[in-house]
Amino acid sequence: MATTKRTRTSKSKKPAVATAPEVATVPEVAKVTTNAVNMQHAIRYRAYELFEHRGRQHGRDFDDWLRAEAEVLDRFGARTA
């Protein structure tokens, strides 16, 4: 059995109004994730600064990362040990 398609009649619709999400609706997980991403970015940036400060000598990237991580965690107040 073949069915026929009905054509839609054009009715004037009200335009959808976009509203900004409220701060209270943001889950806590998103806040923690955002802070972790910001902290990782700060560690990465500081490690690169240390690399440049040493004259871009390769081979000490792990030392630079650990030092940068310690400095950033101290600055963010998230040092656990």
C-alpha cells in the first residue's frame, strides 16, 4: 500500500530564543575537569619555560616536567605530599 505524503503548511513560528545556561546547572565533574585541564596546561607551559631557560638542551624533559608539576601544584595549593 502506498502512502501519500502530506505537505506542511507554513505557519509563522516564534523564533527560538537561546538562553545562557545557569551556573548552578554545571555539574561538579565539569568544574573539576576544567581545573585539571588548566593545571595540566600550566604544568606543560612551565616545563617548556624550564627547557628554554636551560638553553633548549634535550634529555632532561622528565626532570623539567617534575619540577614544573611541583611548582604548579604548590601555586594551585593542590600539593598532596
